[in-house]
Amino acid sequence: MSHRFEEIKPVHHPTKDEVQEMIDAAIKQHNHTASIISAILGTIVLALFLDGLLRLLGIVPPFMGIDISIIKGIVEKIK
């Protein structure tokens, strides 16, 4: 009876260089994908920050009746 691992042995074993090339390719793909995801998330966060800032300054109208504008309060206190 043959050993069961004899049946699943690959015909060609990868060399150290081939393994290193596969690892480098996987790392390069991961870094590329992570960079794209990071850029998308950064753009979304920046857009939401800018939206909040413009609402705070009163440049963009309130959303759902929630007015967070501070300009009117500052102008009233100055007068």
C-alpha cells in the first residue's frame, strides 16, 4: 500500500526564487489594493469633514432641520 501523500505530491516543486517571486507579486497586489481602498476612504472622510465645516459656518443650509451654524450666534454676541 502506497503512502497517501505520494498521490498529492506536485510534479514540480517551486524553487526559492519562484516562491519569492510569488510572495513579491502578492505583496505588490495587496499594497495596490490597500492604496486604492485608503484613497477612497480618505476622500469620503474629507468630503464629510468639509460638509460639516460648511454647515457649521452656515454656507450650506441645515440638514433635516438641524442647524449647527455658529456664525449667527457670533454676530449677535458681537453687536
